[in-house]
Amino acid sequence: MSTATYATVLKAAMTTDGRRIFISAGPTIPPALAEFILSMPACVKGRQPGTWTCQPTPAAAWRLLHERGDWAVKAGSQVEALAASFKVDPATDETQPRMYNKRSWRHQALGYNFAYGRPATMFAMGMGTGKSKPAVDLAVNWGCRLTLVLCPKSVLGVWRREFEQWAAVAANVCILDKGTTAKKRDIAAGHLMLCEHLRQPAVVVTNYDSVWREPFGKWSVNVPWDLVICDEAHRIKAHNSQVSKHAAKLGAVAARRLCLTGTPMPNSQLDLFGQFRFLDPGIFGTSWHWFSRRYARHDNPHVPQMVTSYANQDELQRRMAWITYRVGNEVLDLPEVTHNVLACQLSPAAMKNYRDLEDEMITEVQAGVVTVANALVRLLRLQQVTSGFLQADDAEIPTEIDTAKRDVLSDLLEDIGKDEAVVVFCNFRHDLAAIAAVAKKLGRTYGEVSGARKDLTSHATMPDGVQVMGVQVRAGGLGIDLTRARYAVYYNHPWSLGDYEQSVARVHRPGQTRHTFYYHLVAENTVDEHVQRSLEKKRDAVESILSIFKQGGEV
């Protein structure tokens, strides 16, 4: 197409040092082109009017050449070569990896081949679909000598098992689960030196909360990693968090990057920014202001940070798809699952306490004191009451005021019988104490997965001797296998859809061979009902409850 057709010509060429792309569009450019240029990663205005430079990622180069609007493009050969390295093809190749320890399922092979020719890929794969196998196969077949795995603390040990189970070439895995960040740095540095001496691939596994803290943080971004894997990658979603910013630095030095998550958008589409900034900032840029303005609307003058609606979603999904391999749980041949709601009634005294707290919250919501950003603390207090406890302002320990849920749980466990293991999910420490008391009363062995206890086998599974396992959702939603049980109970529900789906997948996942039953304990005429319905419909519970409160209604 002749450049004479267009009033504006966009020129792109690599700078002489090869570290930036130089962009020139002339002193007067249309608004659409200005918006486009601002979406480039690390975009900086040049000294001359109508000039900029940006970070030279494959996606940035490809977009400069192919995602153009009403303007012509002239690109230098280096930019063209960089753009040619960016693939946007879908996953169609089912070939097994060249080297593998065990055969891949079809969807794993598709994901492996989708990622193999790309420097960065998001595996948005449903819980239980086996995200770690293609990741390990890629590390082996790419010939990675230095691999860094970031994950939640609760699943650190799982990665040793993953490499032992899937790697066709033995890797030396170092799990950094103890000591200060200085100690972890020293252990990791020594591990890399040892593996170099032994000529073995080195894998370092650390948790998100440690990787950015000094001195480990400074050391980690000075290692030429062949591969960085972010497991449960939604943990780097917050654009302004220390871990998300550090992940972006790691992404800039790593030759290849992988994100593994079953819930890439646990709260909203804006959760993608931090993850894609790590993978390839050329896709959505590095400006949070541009990203949030492009894909969301903030029309509430009283709460400017509140998202009122979303925009340009077709564009967002299209760009995401360039480097995202998606698969849901439908690919798994899992047994039938049944969900049952068990309603209970709080005592009149407990219900009065609940209504007093709810009325107070409704007043504060209508006055603008409570917003989406700070509502959860108050909603958790309401949820505490539905599980039978009241947290007074001046008390460190909540007081038990009702036993309705405890009684329903006791009746349910008696109906299920002692020969079946049961998992009971909950949010609070006092819930765990109530669950343990019920198990003791019924003469059943109690185990726990919480911030204080991890009664699991070395392979993160439910021990044979445990009959009732109390699981605090935030502590036990990731990396553990509870398929020994086919009965699960929600004493109360998590507020995050991502946390809920992760917990569901601890029981109903590969390895489960029997019809699985979930029981949801719900206090009538309380937030319990609304949270359960919101999770069932995959909606945001906090926002929907606040909308009701704003109108003066009760839930």
C-alpha cells in the first residue's frame, strides 16, 4: 500500500546501541496514533517533537508493523526481524515433546507446542489440568541451565516433585523454604555454582514474598536466567505491588518466561496488567494509567479508583490470546460432582447482633465511608457472626454466640459415616476450632491445613489417618491434593472467586475417581446466601452486596 495514501507516516528503527526502538511520526499526529504510541512499553518522548523511544520487545515490534490504524509504517530491518519473531498462531500441534519422561495429555501437548516457539507464554489452564508438566517439558527441551520458579509459600515443596515426576533430564532443584533472604541468596548462589561445576541444570524455587526483598532481590535480577516461571501467576497481578514490579525486572533479564494460573483474572480484567508486564510488556505496555484508562471506566467522582464498567474488551481479549494458551476443566474426564446447600437459622440473639452490624454498614456505605476498596473487613465481621462468633471492638478473641453451623456440620458428618474422609473449608481460626470440636465429639481423627498447621504427607496429600480435615482456604487452596476425600463442606465461603475455584479443585481433580459432593452451609437471610450465589454465578460478591446496601436493602 503506498505511503502517499496516508497523511501520517510512522517510522520505527532500532537505536544504534540496540537497546531501544526509535519512533518518529512528525510534529503533528492524530489522537489515535498518539494513543497507540503511548501503549508502547517504557515509552519516552524524544528531544525532537513527534519522536519517542520504547522498549524493543517482540510484541512491541509486531504491533508497530501490524496493529496500525490510519497511518503508514516504515520499519527498519532490525525492527522487522524482531517483529517476525513474534507468533500469533493458535495451538494446533499435538506432537509429544522431543524429550519427555511421561506422555502428555492432548491438551498438555497442545500447550507445549504453542509455547515452544515463543519467548513468553501464559498457561491459563483450569485447576487440575496439569500446568506444571508442559512447563517442565519446556525447561528440558529448551535446554535451560538456569531456571527460577516463583510460587506461593504453600507450594514450594511441590516443585521438587514436579521436576522429579516430569523431567526427562534430571535437574538439581533447590527449594528456598527457610532462613532470611540473605541466607536464601547465599544458598541459591551456591546452588548455581555447584550445578555449573556438576554440569547439571539448576532450578531455584522461592516464594513471592521473598524474591523481591533485599539482598535476594538485587541478586536475582543479576542472574541470566534461561527461564522464569511464575506459578499461580495471579499473585503478581497488582500493578503497584513490590512483587509485581520485581517480576517485571526479572522478565526483562530472563530469556524465556512462563505464567501458570487457573485464574488469570480473579477480580477483573485489570488483573492482566502485572502478569503481561512480566511476560512481554509490548502487548499492553508499561503504563498502568494508560492500561486502566483504555480498558476500564472510572466514572464515580467520589471514588475515582472504582471501576464502573469495562471498555475495549474485544481488543484486550485479542491481545491476550497472542501468547495465552487456554484450557478449562472440560478436558478432564472427572467423575460427577454435586453441590448441595444446607441452610441453617441463627438464634434470635445472634440475628440481632448480625442486623446491628449490617445496619451500621448500610449507613456507612450510603455515606461513602465504605467502598469496594475497604468493604471486606466489615463484610468479614458479618460473616463471622454467621459462623457463630462476634468480634467485639475491644476484644482480641471473638466470642461464640451461636452454634447453628456447628450443629448442621455435626449432623452432616454423622450422615456421611466414619468410613469416608471429609474436607471442611473455612475462613477463620475460630471456625477451625469449631470443626475440630465437632470431630472430637464424633470420635473422628482431625487434621488441619492452616497458617499454623500443615497435616499433610510429604507429597502434599491428605494422610490416611485423618477423617476430618479442616482447611483454611487461603492456606490450603493451592498445590495440595485432597482427592482421598469425595465429600467437602464449606463452613463459610471465601470472597474471592479465584480462591473458591482453587479450593474446589483440591478435591475434584485428576486422581478423584468417585462421585464428589460439596455441601455449602448457609445462614438464612445473611451475606452467606449472597456470597454463595455470587460464587455460583462467577460474580464479584463484594460489589454486588455493596450495590444492595447503597439502596438501603438488606441481604
